[in-house]
Amino acid sequence: MIKMEKITDEEQEKLQRILGELSNYQAAAEAFRQQLSFLAASLSELSMTSKAIKTVKELKPGTDILVPMGSDSFIAAKLGTTEKVITGLGANVAAERSSEDALKVLEARRVELEQALDQAREELGKLEERIEAMRPEADRILEKARKEQP
């Protein structure tokens, strides 16, 4: 156990401030890591959706297909049209679009997500740099407290 009375009040205050800031930065970094994971999953889903639309577009109306119902469950159906896709607009609102328009919308979303991913990576990098820049001073003070113990 480190006895803090072996370092000056100023050093104790500085150490407490640094440790508090480090804790805050580490929490923010973890939030960015979670955001990066969410954005990467969203990009993956967009890619799969675009591929599915392109694949369905190549099929003929009346083709037997399996429609996912969730929980690895499917229902057999016949494809009615390959020219129209229903896409979400947000707030539980959807609209019918041509396959081409749906692909354009998905591409625009992909670009937005990649920009958000790049920005989150950049912010995470800045936070990690701040964390690394602060550690040596905290380590210096802690080492001084350890050395001055009997």
C-alpha cells in the first residue's frame, strides 16, 4: 500500500486530478469502442442487404424463396416482384422504392456510416494519445511515493 503522506499536497492533488481524468478518458474510450463495434455491424448489415437486393433482382417473379422470420426460422414463399423493395425511412416508417433507388439509398447510408466510423476512430485515437501522455506523470508521482516509504 502506498502512503500518500510521503508526497507533497500539491503532488497528491495533481495525482488525484490525473487519475480522475484518466478514468474519464478511459470511460470515453470504451464508449467509442462500443460505437465503433455498432457502426461496423451496421456496415456489415448494409452490405448484406445490398447483396440480397442485387441477388433478388436477378431472380424471376414466381421463384420459390425462403423468407427469414427471425430466430433461424423461415417461411416458404413465391417472389412476387423483383423491381420493388420496401426500405425503412426511420421512426418505423417505410416506403416502397425501385430496386435501383433502394441500392442508391443504401449506398448513401454506407458512405455516412463510413464517415462516422472514421470520425469515431479518430476521436478514439486522440483519447488514447491523451491517456498515454498523462500516464508518465501519474507513474512518476506514484514511484516517488513508493521510494519514500520505509
